[in-house]
Amino acid sequence: MVVWNSKYETGNKQVDSEHQEIFKRVQSVLDAAASNEDIKIEDTIDFLAGYTVDHFQHEERLMEESGYPETDLHKKQHEDFVQEVLALRERVKNEADQEKNSQDVMIVIVNWLIDHVLNSDCMMANHYRKWAAPPAAEN
């Protein structure tokens, strides 16, 4: 089960809102896989393929705007994930075994998403918050 938790918050409202939607859709894929709903799995993966691209563009804009030193690595992680989702979409379309599809979703999407949000996105968000914070007032 993939449930949004405050430990995943980056502190950026737009990024957090988009992450919450991604978590919701990933759970939808897992629910569909568990109940053998082929179409729903494909539709949700199609949604994720498009939505994550838009979301990643928002994150990357924040990284570039703030001069985040790990921008290139973070972008590469995004590119790799998009490729994984596209490959997963093809496997789901061609694989009749819903249990295998569910396992693929768990491995490729869920593990990556949680690891990426908890690690890479939180590091980026910490940098962005420091960059965006108003200077401390001098006494």
C-alpha cells in the first residue's frame, strides 16, 4: 500500500501536491493489479507517464532557479524513471500475468518513488528552502 505521509513532504506546496497525486495514482495501479483490471492498470500507467514529466519539469525549474548543485544527477534520475515507466507500460500491455504486472509496478514505481521522494527530493527541497528563505534580520 502506498499512502502519503508527512515524512514525504518537501515543503514546496506545488511539489508536495503533485507527489500526493502521484502516490494516489500509484495506489490505483496497485489496486487495479490486485483485482486483475487490465485497462485500469494501463490507463493509470499512461497517466503517470505524462504527469511525472510535468511534475519533473516543475522540480527541475526549482532546482535551476535555486542553483541546486545536484541538478544534473536529479534530472538523470527523472529521465531514468520516465524510461522505466514507459518500459513498464509496454510490459503491462504485453503481459497477461497480472501478478507479474503488480510485482513490476511495486518494484519499478513504488520503490523508486518512495526512495526518490525521501532522498533526492528532500535534499533538493532542503536546498530550495534555504535558498528561498528571507535573510535573517539583524538585531
